[in-house]
Amino acid sequence: MKINKLMTQLGNSVDAALITNDISRRYLTGMKSSAGLILATRDESYLLIDFRYYEEARRKVNDLEVVLLTDSMKQLNDLIHKHGVKCIAIEGTNMSVSELSLYQEKFPDIVFESTMLSKVLVKMRSIKSDIEIAKIEKAQRIAESAFLHILDFVRAGVTERDIALELDYYMLRNGAQALSFDTIAVSGGNGSSPHGVPTCKKIEKGEFLTMDFGAVVDGYHSDMTRTIAIGDISQRAQDAYYTVLDAQNKAIDHAVAGITGKDLDKVARDHIESNGYGDYFGHALGHGVGMEIHEEPRISPKSETKLLENMIITIEPGIYISREFGIRIEDMIVVGKKSNINLTNSPKNLIKV
Ligand SMILES: [Mn+2]
């Protein structure tokens, strides 16, 4: 039924939509494939898909007519004429210039509208259905059980790379179909780059270890970060940790429908600034999560987007002091009308191993 909703939201200025992007196609059909086209018209919608996926599509895809893809341009041409299509919305943010010129050359009488479709799809995807929320929650359960597992594995002398590999292996062994992104496990001075790459550096007593990781279930991603202490750490490092945690908790309290991305970002940023760490939080507070690890809405100082019920966002403030240490704490939140649900159950009080 997503396809009907899409056509309604596109309004009357176009009479068809041509979907060419893999993620959009999966979102609208519920089926993963590496090639294929959707042509949605006012009366009927078609999934043109090749032999490799045709049988599966016939079984799984109900709200589009499944057509065996043989000659895409000829088949599109037939459908365009059959439905009297004159203006087609295309995914401007995903289509290459050469692809667009090919369509324009093959269909000189058709007007291609390249901004609306991407916008409508991004907005639709940002608001999750109960089924989508359940998939993300399942992915998160796998990640947080990996976190519990890693607490037993981590000790001084183990390398960052071994920790990352252990997290990956655990998640894949316990139901993750893929990893959300390259797992981050960084310690000590290496932790001050937010997206640092795990190295062969051994973690040492007195350091922080930051782990940012996630699992994929049915195409939906999870995203979490925890920072833990190896042995005793300095008072200054502890203060910074609790500044990040308090900033995060404050922001979570404000993550309800109606607030803009920039106002939510400001809640955490103001707290970090007022504690003297304003220069050390150099990235956005969070982002939407779903079929892509980073999607709408953005929770950044520039984002005018208002949060809506059933958006899933991360809240991940940090403090990074060059060559000394880095701290980040990240939870995933389902936005509600007046409150929210935190999908991340892993403890946040400073853990010392
Ligand atoms: Mn994240």
C-alpha cells in the first residue's frame, strides 16, 4: 500500500513515478533486488524485474503488477502510452545525469520532474510503521547483546581490531544479516577522531574505549555507541564522560514530536558548552536510521526539520580532545507525540573493566 500512499503524496502535477533506486524499490516492494524498475501510474503500478528475481517477486509483491523485464525502454514505452502518461516524477537525487539524458532521448515527449519524488520518498521513509520499528528493534537487540558479550572480552592488552572483529562475529552469529557499517572500536588518543578506524593498537589501562556498531535485520539498521573505561581513568576524563551523558539524557527528554532538529541539537550542545567543552563536540547530535544508516531527519545545528511521531533517530553527543581521548554515547529513539521510546537498553553509567 506504500505505492498508493506515494502516488497520493505526489499530488496531481505528475501522472506517473519512475523508481530506479535499489533502496526505494526495496522499500516499496518489500523485496531486495539489485536491478529492476517501478513505474507507478494513477491506475496501475508495475514492477519490471528480470529473470533472477521474477519468481520471487511474483510470490512476494502484491500491490504492484510484476512484469518480466526483457527490454526496459520498449516496455516502459508501451506502459507510458497505455496509460497516457505525460509527466513522470524521477528520483533526482539518485539518478545519474547520463541516465536522465538517456530517458529524455528515448522519451522526447515526456516531461521529467526530478525533485518531488526523492523528497516524498525520503519523508515517507523517515516515519516508520510498526513493522519497521520491530525490525529495527530486533537489530538493536542483537547489537546490545554483542555489547554485553564484549564486556567480558575487553581487557588491557587486546587490540582495537580484535574488539571490532569480535563484535562483528558475535552480531553475525546471532542473527545480523549484515553489519550496519564498519564497526568502530577506538581507544585512548585514537578515540578523538569520531569515525576513527580500529588499529592494531592495544588498549591500555587508564584509557577510554569507544565502540560504535550496529546490526542489519531485513534491510533495517541499528546504531549504538558506548564508551567504557579500562581500569582507573583521570577525574577530568570522568567529568567529561558525565558531561556527555547528561547532555545525551537532556536531549532524549526533549526528543518529542514538534521540536526541530536544530533545537534538539542545541539542548545537548548548550549543556556541553556550559561545562567548558564547547570546542570539543564537532559533529551533529544525531540522524534518522532505517533502510540506510544515515537518513532523514538530521539532528544538526542547521536542521529545520520538525520531528514527527514514529521517526527513529539517534542521539549521540560526544567530546573529543585531540590525542587525549574521545567519548560518545549513542541511543536510538522512537519519537512519540509527548514522549519517546528508547530502543537502546545497554547501561550508560561509566563501566570500568
Ligand atoms: Mn550514529
